[in-house]
Amino acid sequence: MYPRLKGPKFETFVRTCGRALGAGLVVVASTLASAHVAGSSTMLAVSQRASDLTAMYCYSPQGCLGSTGNNIEVSNDDGLHWRVVVASIGATGETGIDSFVCAAQGICYAEGGAYPDAVVLATLDGQHWVRHRLGDVGTSSWYPWAIACTSTSACVVGGGSGQDNDPGVMYRTLNAGATWVRSVLPEKTAQIWSIHCLSESNCVALAGIVPAHVPMGAGTNGFQIITSSNGGLTWTVRYQSGNYNPGDVSCSGGATCWVALEPNLDQPALGTGPTLVSTNGGKSWRPLGLAEDQRPNVITCVTSTTCWGVQLGRDAQFAGISRDGGSRWTWQRLVSPSPPPAYPSGDLYYPILTCGSALSCLLLKSTSTSGEVLSRLGIP
């Protein structure tokens, strides 16, 4: 799994590097890498710039939320310009905001922090945010990592209580964050990496798994797909494997979901895991049958047929789009902005891909030792 790092030294270093790189926009030619073209010949318009954002979410073609650690920012022009609306969200264990989600127009949530300052913030207008403290799981290392909302007042937040393979943690609220109830997870479910809710009752999550031969806290090894039919209160394992690591889950409509997987660091020869799809709300899954060079590491499906994806390797990175629900992809290589951040050969990106519409997305990618790069993806 790509590094997901927290802590004051890392956050401070990343923000410093991002500011040092500047904010100049660099337009990249829309040239497709022929080895990565499969199916549609749709061209991708790509522009990139250095950024100091550490979290991001787009809720409309122009409207996006972001954070540079401990603040909240908004953009009204698809990520070109940002302004701070909350200068500081208060104590968060020095880890800042990890993710955002919007349940409806103007009704959004942000989560982040670390015990005892794991928090969720709620807003009705994007400008004024109310802070709610998450529950105490009895550990000094409880980190929320993912959030999904089943309605304007009902949300689930997931994360972990320590290392990647320590037990996962999830909480549910039915009153916009005022109170929280701890969810019941399967016994071997580890860190929660990604959550998506198709309705007020049906949710899908992607988590780590603790195989019998790996002790607690030993690192990532394998993944689980779990589902809930009661709004995140209890969960059931639907699919699991020890061969690949969790990437993310994306759902569109009332029943279709996709899961992208990342290489297993203990078994690098396996490469990127197969892209999985479910057409019954996560109850059963099948691989799409993509060749390895066509498989995304990150996927966001805006409709049942239009999906955006990213391939992020050490030597090359690609952005792609599928018009048939992920069966065929068009990929374009992402060229580093000038001056490029220093991408050490041993460090992989941990990405955020968010789409405000079927025609445009923002990609935030970074390494553990350099500033972020913000890419704007779209159809000319």
C-alpha cells in the first residue's frame, strides 16, 4: 500500500515543500501514451501545478473543498484558486483534516485528527463549520481516515486504532455529528481505507485484513470488502484476499460499485490488483478482466458508465477515463510540472481523486518526502 502518513513533522514538511514549489500553472500537452490506450480515443485535457493541499473534495463542476492541514479552504473555479474559510479547526492531534464529503448541496462534512482530538466538522453553507468530537475507542492512536454520509444527518466514519493491520474502527451518527455510536466490525477487519454509501441503509467499505500468519501491527497484507445494510451499524465480509492491498471503493447509482487495489509491498511481483465490480450493492464481486497495464490504482465512477482512474507508479503516472463502466480505458501520461518535485525512487504517491462532474476531476498526489501536485483532468 502507498504510504499514508500522519504526524506533525510530515505535515509541516509537506506544506513547506509545496509552498516552496510555487503555485504556477503548467499546461501539459494532451498526448496519449500508445501502450496505455484501450478502447475509446477520448483525449484528456490535463494541467498540473504544485500545491500545498493535503485533502480535497469536489461537489460540483466548479465547487471544491480543501485543506492544507488544519484549515478549510474553498474553490469556486475547479481548483484554480483557493481561499481560506476556516483558519484553524482547533486541536486535531497535529494531523489535520484527512477527507471531506458532501451529502447534499451545501451540507458537507470533514474528518481528521487523532485521539483524543479525532473530529468531524459539519457545515450547512460551506462557510461556517461546527466541530464534533469522535468517540473514545480506548487507545492513544485512533485515527479516522474515511467518511461517507447516507443522508444530510447520517454519516459513518472509519479508520484504525494504530498500525495498518490493527483492528479497524468505525462510528455512525444519525444527528449530523452531535452524538456517535461505535459500529460492529467483523473480527479480522483492520484499518478502514474507503467508504461509500449507496443509500441511507446500504454502505460498502474497503479495509485491511489481518491474516492468521501476520501479527497485529506488522503492516498491511491483504484487503476486505465489507457491506452494511443498516446504515453502518453492523458489517459483513463480502470479499477478501491476501494478495493485494486496499485502494479505494467508488459507487454510482443504487447498486453498482467498483474497487481499485494497490500492489502488495510484500509481494511486488503480483503488480496492481484486479479492478473489481459489483452490480448488487456489494454483495458479490467479480474482476473486470483488465490487463495489468489497464488497471487503475484509484477509481472514481461518476455514473454507471463513466469512470476516472489513476495509475501511480514509481517511474510513470497515468490518468485515464472509461466510458463503459471500467471495461476499457484511455490513459494519458502525467508529466511533472516545472520545476518538478523530487520523487525519490523508493516512495510512491498516495492519491486523492475527486470528480465534480462526469467531465472533470481533480487529482492530488504526493510522496512522503515532497510537496503535492494538483492535476486538473477533463474532456476538451
